Amino acid sequence: MTEHAVVIAGGGPTGLMLAGELALAGIDVVIVERRASQDLDGSRAGGLHSRTIEVLDQRGIAERFLSAGQVAQVQGFAGIRLDISDFPTRHNYGLALWQSRFEPILADWVGELGVPILRGCEVVGFAQDDTGVDVEVSGDTSLRAEYLVGCDGGRSLIRKAAGIDFAGLDPSTSWLIAEVEMDEEPELGMRREGGGIGPVNRLEGGGPFGVVLRERHVDHIGDPSMDELREALVAVYGTDYGLRTANWISRFTDMARQAASYRRGRVLLAGDAAHVHPPQGGQGLNTGVQDAVNLGWKLAQVVNWTSPESLLDTYHAERHPVGARVLHNTMAAVALSSPDDRHQALRDTMTELLSMDEPRRRIAAMLSGLDIHYDLGDGHPLLGRRMPDLDLHTADGPTRVFTLLHDARPVLLNLDPGGFDISPWENRVRFVDARHAGVWELPVLGEVAAPPAVLIRPDGHVAWAGDLTDPELPRALATWFGAATPAH
Ligand SMILES: Cc1cc2nc3c(=O)[nH]c(=O)nc-3n(C[C@H](O)[C@H](O)[C@H](O)COP(=O)(O)OP(=O)(O)OC[C@H]3O[C@@H](n4cnc5c(N)ncnc54)[C@H](O)[C@@H]3O)c2cc1C
């Protein structure tokens, strides 16, 4: 039996990101992945939202993705375009980049960090005890880990075997999705009832085309066929446009379910294993990657004995409400896409509302993940929110906040004259003296008062903001990054 600190079941976007975060913290982690390679059946997710690009920027890898995709105003709610170019972030846009291209780039980064991936095998069961988890892998392999994380997608075996309830709504609508070659030029664009046809290569246009078609029935047995695709095209467009071949055909529904708990003992869930919802708003992959960034440093600190196991409870406390909100807004988007005249009237009303600045900012900040606010109590408006990527001047020259987060370590950023004895935490927290000339602006909230100092978690969220003499600062340091080390 091989031992690892953490075993991750599933090497999709969530599992890969989590593995990278753990590896940065020096944790011995292994991924078990069913697929023999990183290749995907279908393109799946269409891109990244602003906060995910920021999160990748925090690790110094955003450019790898930006150079592979197309920056665009991709944000939309139920087909209503939402421009975020006035948002106070360096990445005031989304990135059109298919998941089939996103995953290999992320996997390369994880490979550079030295994480082993056991490909072509799957986790088939596990048993946890007080000190760890025995993980049974297909092909008679057994692994022993301190923690097992299920990043194994919506049908998660880990979630089911852990007995975690997956509560929510059964599907009411089913869509076919495919990449096709057609003899005739199809009608391009989104449809009132959701779905539509568009070129796979969004820059060059032309075929192959991606098609999404609302189906008449919800229940289906087996994989979708070419005949079903042809029938659905004719039902929606009155023609199959000379459908020749399909590179792949798949199906998705508006099922919306969420794990009742993201943790059971030494077993945790992240990504689609913890929440599934319809793809409206393009939030699934983004939410999974951000789950991973919230969990990674916490799990690393628990494994390193820096923090007590109770730190892991903050993962559920912070990310479950975020997932619930995603389910909620996708349910609203599905309801709005009903094709009848009454819903069209509602969409028209929403379009008018969302053309106003305040509603647009609120909804767009929610969909882009830029407004996420973990409840860390009362205090400065920054508390629990994402730290803006300020330009800084330090004794070593100019830098920016996200650069300070590249190694996924916490930062105590001091922006005022004044000192603080960081020595009880100096092996864990980096103390940086810097100056920033300019305003502090947050999405939706606008300008906020500049705090004299901020304590930034490795996930880029603010754990404390105030004056270095504030007695809350040592408490915040101990809460998030472990007890003070006694002086020798
Ligand atoms: C049509 C469609 C469009 C979408 N569009 C968007 C979009 O625009 N934006 C967006 O953010 N999201 C979108 N999504 C959602 C997105 O694809 C998922 O949310 C995302 O893939 C979730 O990542 P994950 O790593 O959590 O799970 P998955 O991608 O499902 O990865 C799970 C991995 O676990 C492996 N696995 C499963 N079981 C086991 C096992 N027992 N042992 C080992 N390995 C196992 C699988 O092979 C897989 O690689 C879309 C989804 C669909 C279907």
C-alpha cells in the first residue's frame, strides 16, 4: 500500500487546481483519474470568468490561459449581455477558452509542480478511520491517505460512498449538445428557448458548429444518437441543415443539486462532486476551481499540523453558500429562458433592468465571482472579500499584490509607517512593507477607505484589515494561520 498525505479522486479542473495548490504548500498529493489522458469527450465549459482569471493570476499562470483563448465580454444572464469593462479589476472581461484546452494547460502546471497522476484507473471505494483513509483503486491498487478529496464530478462515487445527501431539484428540461459538420450554413445565434448554433472557432467562424437543442422530453435511456440529434434539429429549425457528421454528441439537463455537507470526517468534496446545476451563466468549472483554491491552503495547513482540523469546517461554511447562490441564479436563468410570450415579456423587463448600472453591476459581479464575500464578521468592507490587485512600491522595487501571492502563502501587507512583531508567525506569514498611491475600489461597493494594513489569505481573501496595533491582528493570525510559535 502506497501512502500519501492527500489523495484526490478526479483530475478534471477542480482536482487539478487543488493538486496544484497542495503541491505549492509542499504536500504529498496524488491524483487518481479515470481517463487515460487529459482529452475530453466534447468541449464542455466555454470559458473563464473574471475571478477565475484573477485566481490564476494570483499563482502567476494567468498568461498561459489568456494567450490560448480570446478575451471578451462573455458575461450574460439568461441571454442578456452584461459588460464588465468598467469593473475595478485588471481582468475586466471573461476568457473564451474551451475546457478541452483549459485542462491540458492546467495539467501542465500541475506536472511542473511534480504531482503524480495515476491515469486510466479509478477510485472504487474507501474506508476511513481516526487516522486516515484507505483508498481502493481499480487494478488492485491500494492507497493510504490522511485525507481523500472527491473531485470526481457530478456522479461522484466519493460523495455517494460517504453517504452525503445530494439535495435539490430533478431535471425539468433536457438539452442535446453536439459538435457537427453540416452541408448548409445554419441559422446562427442564441434561441429564445435557450441553446442555439454557433461556430466552434469563434474567431474564424464557419464549421464545425456547436449546437445546443432543447429536447421535448426529459427522460432518456442511453447515450444520445445521430437520429435524435437530427430529429431535434428538425423540431427546432424545421431542417437538419444537411447534417453530415457529429464529432461528439452529449446531453445535459437543468438538474440542480448540492451536497448537504462538503466534508465528512477525512473525506471532502469539491467542484461538480459538491454541486451540479445547468450550464447557464457558465459557472460550473469556475466555481470548482475556486472551491479548490479555498480548500487547498486550509487542507495543507491541517496536514502540516499548522492548524487544527476545525479549519476545514470553514471550507464548507464559506463555499456552500457560494454554491447555493450559483444553483439559485442558474434556476432563475432557466426559468427566464422558457419560450412562451409571458416569459419573453419577463426577459424584456429584465433586459431593461439590467441596462441600468446598479443592477448590471450586482448581477455581473455575482456571475463573475468578483463579489464573493465570506462572512468573517463585522469590520472593514474588505474583510472576507477579495483583495484588489494594487500596484505597490516596496524597498525591492515595484510589484503588485497578486505577485506576492504566487507561492500561495499568506501575506501581512503594511501600507503605513509602523511595525509589528511577526516573529511568532514568520515561518508561515510573509510581512511586506509597501506603499500604494491611489484609491481602493471594490466591485459593486466602489471606493473604500484605505486600511493601514491587511492580512491576505493564500486564496486572496482578506482575513483582517486595520492598524498594526489592533489586538484583533494576533487573533486573526492565530485563527487562520495557527498558534504563535513561542520565542526560543
Ligand atoms: C454542456 C456544458 C457546458 C458547460 N459550460 C460551462 C461554462 O461555460 N463555464 C463553466 O464554468 N462551466 C461549464 N460547464 C460545467 C463544467 O464542465 C463543470 O462544472 C466542470 O467540468 C467541473 O469540473 P470538476 O473537475 O469538478 O468535474 P469534472 O470535470 O466532471 O471532472 C471529474 C473528473 O473525475 C474523473 N472521475 C470520475 N469518477 C472517478 C473515479 N471514481 N475515480 C477517478 N476519477 C474519476 C472523471 O474522469 C473526470 O476527469 C459546462 C458543462 C456542460 C455539460
